Amino acid sequence: MEIELQRYYQVKKYLEKIGYPSESILFEYNISSAKRIDIVVKKENGVFIAIEVKEPQSVNFETITDIEYHPLTRKIQRESQEVAAEYFILTNGINYLWMKTGYGGRPEKIDEVPFSEFTVIKHTENEFISIILSHIYEFLRNFPITGNHLYDLSLVLFTKLKKETDENFDIREIFQSLFSQSQIIQQYTRKYSSQDILNQAIERLDTINLSTNKLIVLEYIDNLFLRNSNELSVPRWLSDFMMKILTPLPNDNIIDLFARNGSITSSVYLNNNEKVTSYYTNQNDYYWIKIHQLLFLGKEVEIIFEPLLLNGRTDFLIENLANDILIIPPFNQKISGAYESELFHYGIKDSTCIFIETALKAVREDGKVIVIVSDSFLSSSPLLKAREYFLRESFIESIISLPQDTFKPYSLVKTSLVTFVKSREQINQQTFYAAIQESPKEYLSDSTKSEQLNKILINYKKFKINENFTKSKDGFVVEELDVENLHFSKYLFTDNIYDNNLSKGFIYIPLKNLAIDIFRGSALISDDINGEIPYIGPAAIRKMRIIKDSFSYTSKNITPKKVLKIDTHDILVNAIGPNRGKAAIVSQEFNNLAINRHIIGIKANQNLVIPEYLAIILNSKIVQEQFYDQSSGSVIPSLNLKSFEQLIIPIPNFDVQEKTVKEFNSITVEYNNTINKLAEIESKLNNAFNNLGKEEDKI
């Protein structure tokens, strides 16, 4: 390692002498898992120079006369082409042979290219620091310390911040800690020591000060986790929004129950609160939380490792100690040891419920628990007892519906932000409702910079001081909650707050009152090889279409004794996946077919609603938003029968229903004619292409 580093320093010194900044020079750059370039010079997001370094005795530059065909020059040319480098160099640390690909595609010798001859792109300070941090992360991917790239970067950034904030810090402390935890990787023969790699990484950061650029570093870390972590990452806008809803006093004791990489903790600091206790369940998060402390406090404070929290063990929390607790729990966590929980003994093993129960015990009277819940928590029958328990022990101050993609790509489950206030005083307690309709497109460390988030926060503040505001999706007040259904969409419609774009002749009626029956299909098993009995599954249901070519098939010997069959004018709704909620009407052609468990059928009460109209309105934006709100499942979102009962449907009189159906059918005929005409034109065009060159010569 020492000899190779000496040679690297020789090349680095040479490049710096002709103007290249040190942070752009990377040692051993990965092309693939098995190939590396000795040294590269990077600029922006690409490689501009690829460099092959040889031992002085292994190459005689005076004998390299056939540059176009020499194996060494061809090798570095191929590597440079793989990374789209403009120039490539062969060197022994003393001599430098500069080349580029010539017009004939072969290496061509050129004069030395100083940095000043490149088209220099000036970077903002934000871009400059982000590029350096990206270079460090890339370097650690090539030369891992522990094998976990994110963890390795946390080691480097923590070490750099400790050097900035503590002049007595000794880097050897890091390695003593790592060796004691057996975290240094041993699974392959290492060419370089971990300390060499860490020192190299720290040296590359010498040109910047992380502490004075904390917001830039914070943005880089947040974006890094969104791109590279397989675990749930909390968007910065959301962690800040949670703090602004919480509005703690400066000296309040706050608990971050699942600190993860420290994003919630740092939002506490950003909102001028320093008294936060962070609990974490994964050792890989340790240095990330410490980094946030050093960035915003300039010092370390105690954080608490509690892996048993994931099993429901919460007896370590002292009751009535905290003012506020923030919880973004892991979704679908299995609970096995919540022996201190009342809900657990009632048979409720939902992890979110257990964590909320624990938090309510840990906060003081009038203390707040703000938590992200899946929307199934708000209305599912199995969790009714839990909701009743929470409304005995507390009142719900706010429920804010979050966008579908809030935790994408980790999960597409629909979620809401709920604020509980610990209190047995249940008299005249109101609840603030709102919906964040779209995730902010830009990175925001201050959620008030988003117009829609700021509107909600302004309305929330007015709600807190009993000041009137215009009811809308950005905020309205509910006087009394129905514990069976706490969904935003239920109160949006029952309180007549939807965008005033519906005629006054519409009334909102629950779907269960419009249907004679709402039913799920049979447990049919697909037989792709010998299946001869067609049935309708989710692949065949799209918006107002039943696609015959997408039917599934089963066999008689694996078909249940009782199979539910559909009738003409039944409405079929896709209950799973990205097309959940899409509805279609059953025509005479599909009468008496079977449907599987992923299809929900509806028999309309034709005294109240025309079936075709009901199918159309189920596909409308108004109802589709409710379907998304009612979805459950963190991996594959789905709908259940209970969620259909909660739907609120806007219904006009029969004249308007008939007119809507007639207009829709007219548009459908026009659409189908257009599709058929397009298919005809495409066929003619393909025939014209196929017949080119086959025509008889015409004179």
C-alpha cells in the first residue's frame, strides 16, 4: 500500500501542478465489480482523464514508438472509452504519455493538457461540496472499510466533524471502537488498511468545512439516503412539517422514537429545540445521528440503542417524562414481546398501535404524540378496539392525509400524520383535518417554502387559536369523530367540503346505501397450462373496460365447489395493485363468468342509481382519491370489503345520471372508432413498408 500510495501522490502532485484541483483526482476508480482504473480526473458527473500507472521498471517509455498498437496504450484507451474520458495517460510516476483517440480510432499522442485548457464550469458552493462528497462516497465504494458503503461514509463524515469541533480528537478512537464491535471487514484479503482508507478520505475533505456548510451537507445526506438506502427514509419536508405541527416549546423534552439516520432529530434542531433523545434500533445509524448532532449542536449528546423496540419491548421508556414524542414506525413490523402493553393482551399485535400506546404512557399530561400511520389504521375493523382505547386516553388534535408517494420507493402505502394529545378530558375537543395533495418536487428543509404546506400550517395555527378560516382540503375542523372511520375522505364529503365544482343537485350517499350487495370473488387458482375455464382477474379490469384477452384460466379439478358468478349490470372493481379502484360494468357478453378474490363486485340498487352511472362515478377523481385513501398493504396496495363501505358517492337525480351515461357512451363510441381507424391506418402503413422494393418498375 505504501509504495502504491507514493506513486499515487506523485501523479496527484503532477496533476495539481498543472492546475487540476485535488478533489477531482480519484484513486482506483471502479469501472465494474472486477475492473478499476488506477487514477481518474473527474469534473461534473463524468470522467475526463483516465490514467494507467505502471512501476518504473516495468515500462520503458523510449521503446513505446508504436502508440497506436502498443498493448499498454490500447488497454488504457479501452478503459477510458468505457468511462467516456476525453483523454488518457500512461505513466510510471516520472514520465507522462498523454493521449486521446485519433480519427482512425487508435491512440494518438498529444501535448500535456493543463487544467486551464478545459472548458471550466464554475460551481456554486452547494454544487462544489456535493461533488466532493460524491467523490468520497465513490472512493469508499472502491475501498470499503466495513463493507457497508453508507456506514463507511458516516465514519468519514463523523471523523471530519470531530476534527472540526474537537481539537483533541484522536482518529485512533474510531478504530478502537470498530475493532471492539468487530465491524472491520475480514471477508477478503485487503490490500490497504482501514486506517489508510479513512485517512485518504479525510484528506480529500481538507478543502471544505462541513460545520459551516451544514445545510448543504444535510441536503446531500438526505438525497443520498433516498437514492441508496433500502430502508424507509423520511423526506426532509415531512420531518420539518411534523415539527411545525408539533410546535414544541424551546425547553420541551422531545423523544425521537425511531431515529434511523437522524433526519427527524436534525429537524428538531433546525426548529430551535435541542432537548431531544434519539432511540435507534440499527447500529449502522449510530454515526449518522452523531453527525446531525455535530452539525447543529457542535457536540455529541447521548443516544440510546434499543433493538428490542422492534419486538414491542418498551419498558425502558419512563412514564410521564417527555413533552412530545415523534414516531415514524417501520411498516408491518411483527410484534412478539409487548408484554407491558394492554393492547397486546387484548390480542392487538399491530406494531404502530403498540408504539402509540407506549408513547402516550411516556408523555406528560397534555403532551403530544405525532405519528405516521398507514391509512388502514384509521378505519380497519381489527383495530377498532385500539382506536377506542386511544380516544379514551387522549384526543386527536389533527389528522393530515399524506401523498401516495411520500415514502416511495420504500413503500406506496397511503399514510396520514396523526397528532394525539394525552388527556382524559374529552369535552368539546375538535380535530383539524387537511390533505397534502402532492409531495414537494424540490428539496425543502423549511416546509413553509411550499405553498400548499404553508397554507395548511397557516390554517392549523388559526385552528389552534380558534380563529375562523375558509374550509377546504387545506384545512377544516371536525366537531365529533366517528371512531369506526377516521379517514380524511369521510369527513371531506360528509361535511360538504369538496372543491365546490359539483352542482348543488348532487348529494353524497355512502356506497353501502346504494348497493344491494358488495361481494368478493372466489378463491380461484390459475392454471396456465391446462386451464380451460375462463375467469376475470385484476389484469382484465381497467377503467370502464373488461379486457377479454387478459382473462385468466383455471381447471375443473382445482375449481372450488361453489364459485360466485356475475350478472349483467354488475360492477366489477379491481382491488389490488396500481389499477386498484378501476371499475367496469358487466355487459351481456360476460354474464355468468367467475371472478377471483382480487375483484370486488357491486350490485347497484337501481331504485337509487343507474348501474352504468355508478360505474362511471367510481372511476372519477372524487372516488379514486377515496380508493387511494382506503388502500392497505405496504408492498402491494389493495382494497378490502370494509373500505368499499366507507366510500361516499356524489349522486344527482336520474335525469342527470341518464345524461351522463349517454354522453359517456357517445364519447366511448367516438374513442373506439378512432382506435379502429388508427389500427386501419397502421395496417396500411405497415403494408407500404413491407411492399417497398417489390413493386413492378413503372415507366
